[in-house]
Amino acid sequence: MTATRTSTSAGTEGAPHVASAAPAPTSGGAPQVVSGGAVRLRGVSKAYGRGPAVLDTVDLDVAPGSFVCLLGASGCGKSTLLSLVAGLERPTVGTVEVPSSGAALMFQESALFPWLTAAGNLDLALKLRGVPRRERPAEVERLLDLVRLTGAGGKRVHELSGGMRQRVALARALGQQRSVLLMDEPFAALDAITRDVLHSELERIWRETGTTVVFVTHNVREAVRLGERVLLMSSRPGRIVREWAVDASGSRRIEDAAVAALSIEITDHLREEIRRHAR
């Protein structure tokens, strides 16, 4: 695995952007539908009421089928950015463009219905998507197979380990058949061994399905292990201040020397952002 740091241009000191963009409109709106599988943010800012800005002039392009990881200190607006792409929030200023199929969002908590089985949770999601009853059993089995839970569909939520619950949550998100998968720290609560296994499973699924993934994490090594691009956000207001491109063509493990070396470099920049905000 090799990695290179992509240079960024700075509008003002401490506030560089990933790419230049056309002037943003004066007010935001719901995500706009675009052809293809790209996600585009142009001049996006977000504030709540009269409070300070959470995000400030964010420009971002996510290519179809790519895997992008967002890093930053707590409160820098990573989750807010995902909510904007998902259509759960609207930008105060700027535009958000998403594919016509929209985006599926997976949270840190599995949020499964405890009175349903693993298969029942998937069946309900498919029902709400409008999949006919006769087609749902086969699709449930396909999704369980995809996340390596074949034969576990009859288990209740309390019978599933933390890793298995997250697999079901991932299957539920994939079952929405959206071309973009937004993941908000989905493995943060798992033990190290389970998290490592799910890293490999997520990478396999990403390669098999060609889904565009935007993955939020506080774990620098996790970002380097998974992403093709790692984006660092400044402390509030959140801006994308630095980017690293990672060679994802070969296999990666979280303990690899190249992963560790790049993680140290990124961590140094993250600490500097935190110190700068504290001054």
C-alpha cells in the first residue's frame, strides 16, 4: 500500500478547500438529483438558528464507486455533513447533489427492532421500500448471504453479537439499493477483533457492489485501512483542510507498516487542528 498527500488550496489561512467551485447560492435547499453516482457539495455552510456555523464553505466531490473517509475532532460537523447528503438536513448556504437513487445512512447503533428476527428486520425494510411480498424472502436471503449471515435470519436481536447486529444493519442499508452508502462511525462500539473482521467484510462488499461509500470515523488507522481518500476536517466551523490519497489496489491490514506510517502523519495534522482551535 502506498499513500500520497494531495495538496490543497487555501482561501484564507487555516481554511483551505479541496476544490474550487462556482459561487454558492444565498440559501440552501434539498439535495439536487444528478445523473451517475457522484456526490457533489458546493459552497456548503450550515448553521442552526442564529448559532455559529457548524460547516463553512465546504466543497467536495465524491466519484462514483469510491470510498472516502472523513476525519476530524468531535463537533467538527462530520455527521452534519452526512445528514446533508442524506437529505435529513438542508444547508444554510450552498448546494448538495446526490444520485437519483439517493443515499442510505448507517449509524453507530444498529437500531434494529428487538421484537423482530434478523430476517424480520430486513423484511420490514424491504416492505417499506415497496418490494412485493413474494419477492422479499429471496431478497432477505441474498442480503444475509452478502454480509455472511447465512442461516442466522431466525435469530432475535438479543441472540446476535454486536458484530452480527452491525452486519444486519449493513444488510438493511444495502437493501435500500441506493448507490451511495453513508456510514457514521458504524464500528466504533465494537471490540478490536470484531472491528477488524468487519473492515474486511465492508471492503469486500464495497468491491463486489461498486457502492459509493462516505465513511465517518474518529479512528485514523480505520480511515487509512478502508479509504481511497482520507479527508481531514478542521474544528468548528468544519472545513475540509487536507486530503490524502491511498492506494487501495492491494490488500491492507490495520497493522501494516504503511498504514501505521500514514496514520502517524494524519494524526499529527489532526492534533495541530485541535490545538489551533483551542488557542
